[in-house]
Amino acid sequence: MIRNKGFSLLEVLIVIAILAIVVSMGVSVYHDWIKKNQILNNTKLLFSSLNRLKIKAFTEKRTCGLYWAASPTKTVFLRCDTDYDNQITDSGGYEELSSITLDQEFYFNAGIAQTFRFFKEGIAKDLGNIRPVDLSVTPRYNCIVVSKMRIKMGVWESGECHVK
């Protein structure tokens, strides 16, 4: 009696097909997980930067803020006024503290201004919100609301940032 001690070609192809299906589902979930964490981390980074600028404006008694060239963008700049005209965009009249390069593009809505400024008292001048361009995934926090006295994180739903 002859015994076959191996797998047939058909059995091997079925196992490979099943593995391909499982891996393709895993890659999709992993991609969404990466995007969700990038948005969450970027939101937290922007939130902490805005709070840092607010505290800096209050303690150093000068105008500080966040500046961006266009919205949406991946790059923002942390600046403080040096010539005490309450502007962080005039040439030579500001100190650039640092820049932030984000993993995802974000919309910055501050009326017509391209800044979120905090005056010497720590009160916000340019009010608005920040949210990611890509809303296909929803992390715990994905937007920021800047009001005169507070900076809050929330979730973007139905065209606005809902603070938790």
C-alpha cells in the first residue's frame, strides 16, 4: 500500500487564499488604526501648543499665537510678538518659537485670520476651531475649539466641534 505524506496542490491553494483574505482585512484595520492615532496625536499636540502659547502670553505679558500659511495645512508655527504691536505676522516683529509638522492635514478656522492669538492677559483674540481634513475615522478627540477664555478638545460631528 502506497501512502501519500504531503498536501495536494488544491489544499495548498485553499490555505493561501484563506491567508490572503485574512491579511487583507488586517491591513485595512491597521491602516485605519494608524490614521486614527495620527489624528488623535496631532489634535493633542495642537491643543497642548495652544495652551502653552496662552500661558506664555499671560506670563510674559506679550501676544503669542499659532500661525499657518494656508488652510488646510500640515505645518503651523508658534510665535510671539517682539515689537509689542499685538501682531505675530508682521515681518521682523515676531519671534518664532518652533514649528509643528503634522501627520495629517488640518483645517484651521479663525475667521479671516491665519492665526490664533492670545493677548497679554491670556485672552484669545482669534476665535474658531481646528479639525482634520480626513474625517473617515473618528478618534476620541479630533477637533479643538478656541474661545476667549478656554481651549477645548472635542469630536467633529454635523459641521461643528462637540466638546465632551
